[in-house]
Amino acid sequence: MKIMILGGGAREYSIALALKKSQKDIEFYFMPGNGATKALGTNLNIKDLNELANFAKEKDIELCIVGSEAFLADGVVDIFKKLKLNIFGPSKAAARLESSKAFMKDFLKKYQIKTAKFLNTKDINEAKTFIQSLNLPIVVKADGLCAGKGVIIAQSYEEALEEAGKMLSGESFGEAGKQIIIEEFLEGFELSIFAVCDGENFVLLPAAQDHKKLLDNDKGPNTGGMGAYAPSSLANGKLLEKIQKNIIAPTLEGMQKEGSEFCGVLFAGIMVVNDEPYVLEFNVRFGDPECEVLMPLIENPLELILAASKKNLKNISVKIKDEFALGVVCASENYPYKASPKSEIYIKNIPQNSHISYAGVSLEEDKLMADGGRVLVCVGVGKSIQEAKDKAYELCSNVEFKGKQFRKDIGFWVCK
């Protein structure tokens, strides 16, 4: 079977690794992939999406999986479907749930799905009035895609107004920030919820928790994610039932009414306030690093993705292992502030029930080099969260590259 995966991070590497374990005879193509995906398949350098679709047609690619949100926002699914190619991901119109936070918030309001009180605006005076009506802290978001960095939690009215002004002027995030969303701050605990959808039906995957801050004890700047684990014990049956009934199901129904049927992965960032789930944001693909801890828990990932891509979820049963997975991101020396010098990666040993998902790496003369911000993810799997944590950190101690930094407390509070 020939499968194409779009993206070049640990998420895409994890998807390929899981599929390869479930079916040995897969021939992978990655666009663009990274230095480590070369060991799993063929890396491509075809930036034009029409050309990429034609390549997939010529090579008889049987399934394309979109990992990166940028491809979805650019309409890759629509282009592939015009050529009658099988692709897993939402259309450009459906991907607005992530590519436009303004669209997403207005959608939630229209379909009465719980979210924080908010204002969408392009006007600094309107923003100022709304900011002054809220209690501190205040959330300011850029409308467009900002690689997970377009959210500011302001601790003062002055900071909120300053950040709003920087976004609207284009100083902070360029065009992506010229429309902003200002929100009340919700106090509770966060969950990452993933639903694999085929337009009408969906399958809920184990709830995950991500660690966004760079440093231990949730200190330092926000990052793309420094680690994750799944399943989370905070997601009890009653809460998951509310999320399915009050968030995922009405979202799929609403998107059908909007004429933008949602197929692919719906990733809901949830804040739970007094046992009630509120939507912080939607993403329209697997999260990163959540994907790295979810894929090892799914016994039949290929069957699941194929069924969703062919609108056949009602006829399959997803099989989830009775295990836990925890992933620790090893990042480069200067992440997330600036680029770091390349450094060779040395792997001493890979303990049983652990593996590496590679992200910011390149290959030079058969040497694997740390060549990005988040370099790799050390993943451990076990019968308990404690066992998964121990395996992940044991693997971390076996990985070396110059300037390596990682959090020492991923999942620690649930292991106490």
C-alpha cells in the first residue's frame, strides 16, 4: 500500500511509525518529511499542491494523510479530491475552524456551544472598550495561523491593549494578527480532545494533556508543546459524555448546515470549569506532541483513518490499548527564542517499550543532526502512567545532542 503524509515533524513521523507497525508492506512518501523520515520512506520536495496531487495520481497513492494545518488552510484536500484521490483531512472551508479564530468563535456562538465571552474586531478603540469591561487576566488572540504562538494572556489592562495594538498593526504576527479575538480568561483545567470524523460520525480518542510552557512547573514562554500524556485521569466518563454531546456532535451538525462537512481530526482544546467543558479553540488535525502519545495507544490506526476518509466510521470499531503513553520533547538550546547551531544526535540505547519520534532533524553524511526547535520526542508506554513516564525519561537520558533541553516534570503531578 502507498501512503503519502504531508508535514515534517514528530507528528507525521509518529503517524508513519504507528501505521508501519500495523501493516508492514506500506510504501511511504513524505512532503516534506525530515532527516529521520528518510529511513521510513521517500521525502518529497513538491511545494505546488496541484503538482503534488498529480504526483500522487501518477504513483497510485491509495491514502494521503494531512498532518500539518498549513496544507489544510491552503486547500490541499479540495485539490486532491478533484482528482478523486483518497485524502484524510477537512476541506479548506471546514479548516476555517482552525485557520480563522474569528470564524471559529462566531460558529460556536451561532450553534450555542460553550466558549469564553469574546469580541472579534479589527478596531483598536472597540478592542479597548471590551478590554476594560473584562476582569484580569485577559486573553488576546491573533485570528490567523501562528504556529501555536498567537495567544497572549495579559496580566494588566495596559498589556492587553499593547498586545492588541501590536497584532492589529501587523507588528506581532503580520496579516494573521490584523483581526483579533479578545476573550475572558477561564479558570479550570485543560484537556486535549481528539475526534476522528467522517462528516456525520465520529470516534473519540483517549483524552490527552499537553504541557505548553518551556520550563518546569509551567514557567517560561509558551511553546509548540514540551510534552504530553494520555489518557488523562481527569477525563471521566461523565465529562467525556458532555464533550461528545455538547461539543463534538453539534460541531459536526453545524458544519453540515454551513455546507462545510467536517472530515478528518477535530482537535478541541477544552477548559473544564466547574465540571462544564468550554471550547478554548479548535484545531483540524492531530496535535503535536499529543499525536506522539495517542498513536501508540491505537491498535488499528490504518483501519480507523481509512474508514474516516471513506465515510465509513459507523462500520468499524476503534481498538484502544489498555495502556498509557507519555512523551517528553527534547528541544534545541535556544528554543523557542531563536535558531540553534546544528548538533549531531547520539543515541546510546532505546529501552524496551519506548521509542523516539523525530521532528527538527536533518541527515548529513548519514549523521542525524539536531536542526530545529523541537528536535525529537522521547515516548514511553506502560500499564500505568508512572511506568510510561519512567520509560520516557529513561530514553531521554540515552539521547544526547549539544544544548539539549527538556522539561523534567511531564506527567509528574499525576504520578504523585
